[in-house]
Amino acid sequence: MARKRKIAIGAAIALVVVAGSLFLLRKPISALMFDWFVAGSIEDQLAQTYQPVRQIGGEQETTEALPVLTEPFSMLLVGSDQRDNETARSDTLIYAVMRPLESKVLLISIPRDTYTEIIGKDKKDKINHAFAFGGIKMTMDTVENLMDEKLQYYATINFQGLIDSVDALGGIKLPIEEDIVNKDPNHEQFTIKGGKPIYSGQEALYYVRYREDSDFRRTKRQQIFLQALADQAIQLNQIEKIPQLLDIMGTNFKTDMRPQTITGLASQILRTGKPEVTSFTIAGDGEYVDGVYYEVPRESEIKEARDLIDEWMKSDASDSDINNRDSADGATDTAGSLIH
């Protein structure tokens, strides 16, 4: 009887050790499962989202996958208000720098009413009009001119893609403590109840589009949303939902990042863990030009944004270098709370 008890205890200890080992190794195991069983089919489905827009010498510009996985890279994130065949404008513009090996992301938000030169139109206008005038290429050219920084990639998603993606992930957690009410008669009417544990895709869209306080706070909400979305998507139990998410993306999502690069990046993230997001919003001063309201960006804010990008793009930048720059320039972690 004593021997059987020892065997039972020994088996239980072994089970705990094995379970603990699997828990500690859950990141590399998930990455291996992703590489072996998921990546190939994802690349096939992502083929429809691949849409390069820049050309050199009459041929489409190409990029290698390897530098994306080992070196910092920049990407323009665009949320558009595209509906069916209507002319779209960019509702969200974010200059992102990603450091894959450290799983760190910098988000520089550019308010949609920012007054700047629209490259290719020879005029100044709201920066979000560049998308309507000349699509993603004119938008990238305009952002590069404003920031005096190059962009390596872009990714766009429209409203329907955002709604469906959040719903497919089972909703999203948002730090909404009080009701958010859009009541301007010239805007879409809606109410988002505060204090809910989970918010739907439609509520998430309302959250990032609400603009009856200020464009500055609106961009902060967009940063918070992206962090919350990353938190939800990175959970291990979401891996089986990848095919559904890719079906949702379909025509709702476009990028010039190659499918193999995207899956390699996803595998890297699974190995390193949840991305740490740092955000900065370019502040401006409201002005009327010929009766139209614009946000004129402050030169000091543009300089701070450029300095942040320069530091983050250095492959040999240390955590202390980045953290010191974040602290000095007022960049913030998006995990903080923002009511509305």
C-alpha cells in the first residue's frame, strides 16, 4: 500500500513538473505549432491582401523578409472610412516603428485634420484628404514629407474589417468608465455604456471615431484600442481563430508586406510575448483657413516625433536609450486609462 502511494505521489509530481514545463515553454511551443501547421495556409490566404503601390523603374518595389524580423522597420497604419465603392478618406493615420526582436512598438498618431502639404496636389489641406485624392501612395508620400522620415510598409483596414475582427476575437476590453454619447446633430448618433467588461466591434468603432471632445483625445483612443486589440489577439486561445480573421480581412485589409514576412513576424511575436506599445500624438493648434477648421501642427511636436522615430529605428538602440527618449519627449504607454 505504501509503495502504491509512493508511485501515485511520484506520478503526481511528474505531472506537475511536465505541466509546469509546458507552461514555461508555451511561447516557443505556440510558435512551433504556428510555423508547422498554420503559417503555410495563412500565406495562401494573405495573398489577396498583398498590394504593393510604389514602383521603381516600372517594376513593383520589393522588400526582403529577413530585415523585417531582425531590424526595426516603419509602417503606416491607416484606418479608412471606405464603404462599398465610395471615395474613402483616412480616418486614422499612425506612423509605427516596430522592433521585432524586443517586441516593442512605437505609435506616432497624426490627427486627421492636420494642415500640411499634400504631395502630388501642390496644395495644403487636411492630411486625411490625401487618401481621397490619391489613395495610399499619396498618403504615404504626404506623411513622409510631413515627418521627414521614410516609410517601409503600409497596412490599411476599413470600418467593416475592424468591426468584424473585434467580434471574431470575442470582443475587446476598453477603459470606458463613463458613458460616451455622440449627440452632435451633424454626426452619427450613438451611446457607448461605461463600465462594461467587453465591448463589441461596433462599440469599438464608435470608441475610436468619437470626436466631440478633441482630435487629440481621439487619437489617444485609437492608440488605446490598438493596445487592447493586441492584448486580445495575442492570447493563446485565439490561434484557432486565425483562418476566420483572414476570411474577414479579405477586401477589408491591404498591405505591401509580403505574406511570408507577416507570418514570420507573427511567429517572432509568439516567441517574444505581448508587444509593448509606446505612443505619441502630434499636438497642434486649431485655426480657420478660408473658413475651414484645421489643426496646425506645432514644430516642436514634429521635432519630438522625428527624434522618437530616429531613436527607435537604430538597430543598436538599447532599452534605456528608448525609455529615456520616451520619458523626455512625453511619449506614453497606452495601457493608461482614458474615459472619452
